[in-house]
Amino acid sequence: MIERLPRIHAASMLAMCMLAASCSRGSADNVSDAKGVSAPSAQAYLDGFIKDDPATCFGGAELKSAEMERKGEHGAAGPPPLRRAVVLIDGSGSMNARLDGQSKLDLARQAARTFIDTLPPDVEVSVIAFGQQGDNSPAGKARSCSAIDTLMPMTADHDALTQALNRTRAVGWTPLAKAMATAEAGFAQSSRPGEQVIYVVSDGEETCGGDPVATAHRINQGRTRAIVNIIGFGLPRHEAASLQSVASAGGGSFVNLQTKQAFDQTMAAVREANRQAANAVRASNAISTNAVNTSDAIAKANLCISDMMSSESNRVSDDLAARAARGEHEPSERSVLDLLKARHAELKSRLKAFSDRLTTAEGDARSKIDADANKAKQSR
């Protein structure tokens, strides 16, 4: 007699089937992809190749302000309107003549000191006297016309320059062209007119047979691009016209002072012109420095992030290829590369925000510098 198995209730059968299905699926948190590795495992794998902190790529950009010089303030810190200057002092005997009770030589020294004192401390200046040997007689002409005395070579020591000015004498003739050529030899090559200046103080035209107009033109248009400015003292009309031609050929200005009052007014104008020129250069230099610093910081961040992304991509790609070649169990390439792509997109986003922030800050600094420059200009 065959023994019959007990009949199982339909509800019990359904419950057993559901239990079996649940056991065969396992936990949803460990669902594997086609290669058997879960998404969290792909992230853990990728983390092993992320070695650099992106924060190290985002350095700051130093932004400078421009310290403007106000009316009546001299020697304020900031870049100079020129880099080098040579003061040429006329040592001819006629410089002993007086203008409103003061010798022309004393006025020449005072004019030179005023010019030097209004320059920022890092401008290099040289003092050269011309014609202060021999005497202003025909017998002393040859010696005087060959006398170009460098009383002080290029220096930023204003005290030493003042002492050199005190050693000037008025004894001989006027070798102006030779003196300007000597000044030119002390300048560096430059492509920007006005970085170097020859500042002549004299009471007369060339008397040694030179051609100061041709010399001034060559200096202004040649390797140094220097400017020739001239202050004259009590010159008659034809001599004033001669020195005006020299200054024009040298790209500079000429003024002929007939009275002590005119001298004082001119010195005030020199100080004001230097103030305005210095402020313009201060503003320009600060703006360009800020632009360069900002550009450098952004460029460095771009390069740093680019290198970081390239290095991470290469390390991950090389390791995945090596694992596949060895036939080893490997993480899902698609999952890993998706995660890496998302990381790199986030890095690019941070880079853009960094660049925008620095560019905005640089623009704000430029606006402030422009406003300060306008205010200083109107203070005159």
C-alpha cells in the first residue's frame, strides 16, 4: 500500500515560495553589477587613487593699492615717474652773474636740488658739471671745452647728490653738446621715452663748437630714448631760442627765468608736475601689478587642477588595464569612470568660482585706484 504525503495548504505553499525568493535575492544594498562589484566598492576603489588636496591649488592673488601724493606732500612712497636722471650744471663763468641779487649758479643748484628732492628715493641720479675748468678767456677755452666733470655717478643717495652740487663752480665756457653726450653714455638702453631724463641748468648756448641740437635729437630717438629738459637763467632772446631748439630736439621743455619770482613759480610747477606724473605711474603700476598677480594665480590654479585630473585619470586607467590583463576580479570600469568624471566636474566648478572671485576682486581694486587717482588729481 503506497503511503500518501500529507497535502500542503495552498497558503503555506505561497509563503514558502516567497521566502525562497527572498533568500535567493540577498540584500538590496549589495546588488552587484555585471562584474560583481557594488557602487560603494567602486568609490572605495577610486578613493585609493585620489592623493592630492584640491585646496592647495587655490592660492590668493596679492592686490596692491596706489598711495597717491596730495598737493603739498612730497616724497610719498610709490614708483617713480622716471628711472634715471642726469643733472648737467653749467660751469661757465657767466653763471657768476646775479639774478635779483642771487647768483645764477646758486639758482642752478637750488633748481637741481628741487628736482632731485621731488623724486622718490629709488630714482638714480648723476651730477655732471661742464666747462668748470680753465677760465672763460680765449687762453682757457681749450681746457674748459674739454672739461666734463662727473661730480657724482649714478646713485639714489640724495645727500651725496646735494654735496656734489655744492662742488660746482662757474669759471669757463659752455660745452653743452659734449656734456649731453657724456650724460647719454651713463644711461641704459630703453624703449620707453621718459624713463631717463637729462636736466640741464644753464645761462647760455653752446660756445665750444658742438651741435647740441643734433646731439639732443640723437639721444631722444636713440637707444636710451631719454628726454632733454632745460632751465635757462636770464638768457637774451637769441640764446633762449637756441636752447629752446635743443630742448625741442630732445623731446623736452625749456623755460627761461628772468626773475627770482619766476624761478619760484617754476620750481613750484616742477614739484606739481612731478607729483602728477608720479601719481599717474603709481596708479598704472598698481593696476598692472594686480592684473599680473590675478592672472598668475588663476593660471597656476588651472595648471594645478589640470595636472591633478590628468594624474588621477592615468593612475586609474593604468590600474584597471593591469587588473584586466591579469584576469583579476576588478571593479566596474563604468562605475569607477562615472565617479571620476563627477569628481573632475566638481573640480572644474571650483576652479571657475575661484577664477570669478579673483577677477571680481581685481576689478574692484582697479575701480578704487582710479577713484583715488581722480581725487588726488583734483586736490591741486
